[in-house]
Amino acid sequence: MNVQIKQIGRKSEECVYIECVEVTPDIENIRTYVLTIGTTLSGRVDDSFYQFNLSEVFYFEAVDEQVLAYTKDRVYELRIRLYKLESAFAEQFFVRCSKSYIINLMKLESISPALNGRFMANMKNGDHLIISRQYVQQVRLAVLGGEPYGF
């Protein structure tokens, strides 16, 4: 595969072209990843609001009436419901793994078995999140693309 980078004069002209013989799942993953990079969110930390990139998020968590976004350095409080994040970012490597969590598959290190048919999502930041039985199949399809092997 040939990869080329061409520097241009203005940010507004930035663009990514993918030329391929066939649109495979790998090509779709590249497209999805590129789209994720440019997406920003805003969240609150203490009394200040910040902008951050979606690609920095390890996972989203719903706690009581709050939705939190976990990045490497900060935890942001968002003003959006978890189900809205799930539908907005389903095409961008984010998948629901329980009633309270949506994980970024690009920040997933491994998946391991847990008790009672559940699994553990081991994130690259060291956090371990339960994948509930209700969402195991959904996560498996997102991670493996429907392959019969694995978990």
C-alpha cells in the first residue's frame, strides 16, 4: 500500500482521499478513524469548560444523572445522555458494553472472561470495565467483525 502526505496552505483545504480497488472492512476502519480525529466535544471540569477530541476519549460513563468522558489526563462532565452518544458515535469505534459504559475500541487493550457470562474490557489506561451479558454479542461483533472465533 502506498501512503502519501501532501502539505497544503490552509486548514480548510485539509482532506483525506482513499483510493482502493475494493472497499474492505479495513478501508472502512481507516475512514472511520479519520472521521473520529476531527470530532471535538466540550465538557466541564470543576467550573471551567474545555474542548477535547473524541479520539482522546477512552470511555463514557453514566453515573446518576451525569455523563462523564474519561481521557488520559482528565474526566469531563458532559451535557448529553449516554444513548445519544451511543447513536452519534456508533460508526466511530464506540460501542456500548453495559448500561453505564460506552468504550472506545481504539483504546481497548484486551478482553478477558469474567464471572457469569460477562467479560472484562481492559482499557489502555489501565481501567477495567465490565461487559455485561446483554452487550457481549454487540462488543464481539464490533471487535471481531462477526468472526466466529474469539470470545
